Amino acid sequence: MLRNLPLKEVSGFLLLCLLFFAPCSGFSKEKKEKQPKQERLSTLYKNARMALKNQGGQDAALSALLGALSRPELSNKQRADIYYTAALLEESLNGVENKKAYLKQPYDTARFFNKLCSMYNQLRLCDSIDHIPDAKGKMHVRMQKKTQALRIKHRRNIFGGGKYFLSKHDYASAYPFFDLYCTYRDQVKGSKEQTDSLYHQAVLWATLSSFLCGNYSGTIKHIDNAIANTNLNNATILQEYKVRSFAHLKNDSAFVSALKQGVQDYPQHDYFFVQLADWYHEHRDYTEERQLADMLIANVGARAIHYYAKSKSFLAEEKYEECIAYADSTITLQADFADAYYNKGIAYLNMAVMAHEKSSKDVRDPQYAADRQKVQDLYRLARPCMEMVRRLQPEKQDLWASPLYRIYLHLNLGDEFNEIDRLLNPGK
């Protein structure tokens, strides 16, 4: 067809083809550019051995070795060996800082300890790879004795690292050390360090440091062992930390279970009873709330807080006579229990409202005067209760101001009513 085209048109067609295909040659050239050649694994190990021998260049050797983990062709055996060699490099870096300290040269204490923490983590990764079963489901563990020996060698320094950061109030940095110390406790068995005199301290500090830095999962991990290895006073506080941790983790079932355990094991510590009673109250389990109070009254003796819980539950159920009776029992044991006076006062107020609703509204009705007198008597009974709440908790105006307003209004107490009215309506 080109033979039949004029020369001018043939030239234009060829030029168009050249413009169209020109970029393709560039793309093909780019494809031919060589990728940087990866260093052989044997070379990386050689560099690592040289760094360990010369006590220099460990960071570079470590980075290169860990970078090789992304190679898809590596076997699990090779990966485990890489992690173990990385642990040796971390140990060597720790040794560099240790040598500086020995020679009384400036050294980085945090780096000294953190390198051991990193070493432990490399050993953990080594073990996790080493324990992967083969295609037949069998494990061929090769590295366990070596990793265990390296951990035991530096175990006391791991404990020391936790203490160092704890002394700085750096709880987030302290926790990983105590966690590692406690996690690998079982590996001490059968070794020269079979008697572990530091474990009781380590598990307690692992629990406290994790709680203080907001690592509540870490708290839960160690807290049962901490409770089992401390005295009664500490155990009581730790059980409270356990409850609070489950609350932060929003684990309701574990939260309630920990509260029940606290009530059972530490009945004298009101925190567990109060929290569990409040839980029942919020979920309208008023019978459970009262049974809990009765159980403690039977086991440890009557306490004001126990009777108050019963009073509160009866108030919620609108059983006002029972509410008043247990409020009185509470006040008998603790005369300044403001909330008990509040319960009693509110009960009388509600009874007054109910009595007013049922009362005769016909002034000619013989029952009218008796009904009115009954209502007034209930308001008179409510008055000293609410005035006592005000006296005991003057700052909590939202509790007593509105009830007293109603009481003074219905009892026609002008001066008292005006004073409360000014409190409720300051701009009036």
C-alpha cells in the first residue's frame, strides 16, 4: 500500500511511526537496568563475626542481618539462626557500654540495659521460629539450650534494668524488663540459678509498673502471681488494681468476678463491697445487692455501709418503710452518714407526695383534715433529714436545696423558704 502513496505522505507516515514507538525503546532500556546485588548470607554472617570479634560495627552488621529476613527464599532454620546471631550482636553492644563503665568512661546506662532487653526479644523470635513444626507436624528444636543459656547469663542484669527505670519513675520502660524476668522464670529451673530470690519482687514490680503506665493487659498478665507472692496488705491493694484493670479493659464479666473474689478474700476492705453493690444497683439486681450486704453482715459483723446499701436498694424499689428502717440502722452505727439521711429524707418526701395524691381534696369531707395532717407530718419528718444533709455536705447544694425548697413551701416556713429560693435563683 505504501508503494501507491505519494512520497510526501509516506514520509509523514514513517515519522508518525517513529514518534509512536520511540518511548518503547526507553521502557525496554529501563527494564534492563540491573537491581543491586544482594549480599550473600554467608557474607552477612562473616561481617557479624568480625563485629563480635573486634567489638566494633555491630549496629551495621545487625541492621544488615535483620534486613535479610525479608528474603522469601529463607528457611525457618536460617531465620532462627539470624535471630540468634542478632541476639549475640545486641549482647556485644551491651558489652561495649559495660566496658566503658568498668574503665570509668562516660557510658549510656539506658542503652546498656535496653540492649539486653533487645537481646531477649531476639531470642524470643529465635525460639518462636525454632518451634515451628515441619510439614509432617514434627518439631525439631535446635536452639533452645543456646537461647536459654544466654538468657540465664544476663538474667540479673535484666532485673537491674527494671529497677533502674523504676527509680526514674519511667514505668513504661521498666515494665518490659520485669515482664521478661518473670516470663522466663521457668527456664531457671535446673540451672545454677534454680533458687530465684528476686522473683517475688520482680512480679510485684511488673504488676505495679504496668498499672502505673496504663498497660492494663500487662497488669492482668502478672497480678495473680504477684498476689500469691506477697503479704495480705499488698494482696488487698493488688486485688483492687485487678478490678480497676478489668474496668479499664471493659471486661465486665472479669470485673464482676474480680469484685466477688475481693469480697470473699478481703471482706474488711470496703472497696470491693461498694463496687459490687453499685454494680448490682445499676443493673437493678436489688435482691443480689441486699444478699451481698447480708452475707457480709453475717461474716464480718454489721457495718454502716452494709445497711446503707440495703436502704438504697429499698429506696430504688419504692419500699419506703424498709428504706427508712435501714437508713436508721446506718445512722445508729455512723451518725454522720450523710447519704443515709438523704435516703431517709427522700423516702419521707416521696411518701408525702403519694399521700397528697391520695388525700381528699374536698374541704367539706371529714377525711380532708386528717389527710392534710398526714401529709404535713411526712414533710415535717423529712425536714430534719434534709437539713442534716445540708449540714454535713454544704457544698452539695444539688442534693439538699430542691428537697428543702419543697419542704419549706409545704410547711409554710417563710424565712427558710426565702433563703432557699435565693440560693436556687440567685439573680431573682
